[in-house]
Amino acid sequence: MKKLVSKYLSMHKSFLIFLILTITLIGCKEESSVGLPKPRMYPRIFYPESGNYTKFDTTFCSFTFKYPAYSKIVQDSFYFQDTPLHPCWFNINIPALNATLHCSYYNIDQKKSLSSLVNDAFEIAGKHNIKANYRRESVLDNRYGVKGIMFEIDGPVASPAQFYLTDENKHFFRASLYFNSKVNPDSTAAVLAFLKPEIDTILSTFQWK
């Protein structure tokens, strides 16, 4: 009888030790899983098909160019609760990438000289200097004699790419790329890389009428 009791107590003790060890291991696993942060995830991007372009040729602008077929031209109707400064103000909307290229046009005249328009373009690009890591400026000069400057701004800025184009006599065109959401350079870098050739196509095909 004593042997049976002793054997029972021994088995009961072993079971208690096993139970305590199991609970301890589970507790450690839960604590470690809580303490480790999950890696940051970004939304998956579905890129539209590139390589197909539509010609921009309207009655309200004095120039033409080719733009991605997956984007949409939307003419500005209002500007700060007023009509636009010129009918040739429009957006190139890119819904698939949640981005917009804001475009504006000015006549070079006594009211708006070339130097003042160029200064405005540099000033607008310079507004992003506070958050920018760096800004690269590239001279533009395509085969149609269209000249200008491209501003590429790196960092958590609202507009990472801007440019202006002119014939230095009558016409001045400016465009700024904006993302319609909070900018995170880690998540927008791939989108910028995708859009860069598309913007290059606009620049290379741009010509005055």
C-alpha cells in the first residue's frame, strides 16, 4: 500500500512539474511576441500598363504633348473661388497611383515677364527645402526647341518633381507632381521611378503650336 501511495505521489509531482514548465514556456512566448514590433507594411501597388500614350491637343492650350493613356486630363474650373488665371490650367490625374500633375500656363507679356515667371518657379520649388534632403536641377532642351528646368526634390515633400518649359518669348508652362495622400519616401520611391519615364515622354514630345 505504501508503495502505491509513494508511486502515486511521485507521478503527481512529475505532472505538477510538467504543468508548471508548460505554463512558463507559454508565458515567455506570449511576452516575447508582444515585445517584438511587427515589420512596417506598405499597401501593394498595382501599376497601370505603360507604353501607351494619348496626344494632348486642345483648343484651350497653345501646345501639344503625349501623356500616358491611363491618366485623365481635367481642366481647372475654379482657383481659390475664382476662375483660373488662364483657360489652359489643367490637371493630369493618375487615379491608379493616387497622383496628380498640376499644370498651368502663362503668356509672357508686360504683366508677367519671363524673369518673374522663372523666379516664381524657383521660389515654389524652394518652398520644399525645409523638408528636402536635396534638390537636383536639370536643364531641359528637347528637339522642338522647348527649354526649361526640371526640379527633382528628395525627401518627405509634397511635390517631389516639378518643371517649367518656355520658348523664352511668348509661352511659359509649369507643372508639379503631387501625391493625394501623406507622403512617405519609402513607399513613393517606387511610384516615382515608374512615373519618371512617363514625365520624360511629356517633356520630349512637348511642342508649341
